Amino acid sequence: MLITVVATVVVREALLDEPTPGDNARSLTMTSGGLGEKRDYVVFLPEHYSSDSARRYPVLYVLDGQAQSEHTAASASLMARIGAMPEIIVIGVSSIGR
């Protein structure tokens, strides 16, 4: 029971201070030679990305990015904030026709 209460308090505090994914998101477009078309994608940078330019981050690529990347980035940010995983870069790649 005590673990549940502590975990709830930690997550609540993290959510209150949590920046929205849009704060560190960059929308971009690339041209794919292999597919012969343009693809939109969004890069979600971790909270401390700008404060340590030498640090390397794992990258998670999210397919169907227009529907899945924002909540994936928010979940990853929260989990990093509470120490459940390291900070990561999330890249959401949009599907065709989106």
C-alpha cells in the first residue's frame, strides 16, 4: 500500500510540472527517394536536450506518427521524469495520405 501511495505522489508531481510534447516538438518534411514522395514527421526532444549538447539519446521511431507519436512522447517524458527509463528522442513518421 505504501508503494502505491508513494508512486501516486511521484507521478502526480511529475504531471503537474510536465511540459507538453509540443514545447519540444519540431514538425519537418523529408523527401523519400525510395518511396518517391514526401513524408511529414515530428521530432520530440527530451526535456534536458538543450542543456547538454554532448549527451547522446536513444531514439524511438513511431510509425503512424500522426496518431501515435504525441502520446508516446508524453508517456516517455513522464517515465523519464519519474526515473522509470532514460530520456529519449521520439520521432513520429506520418502514414501515407495523412
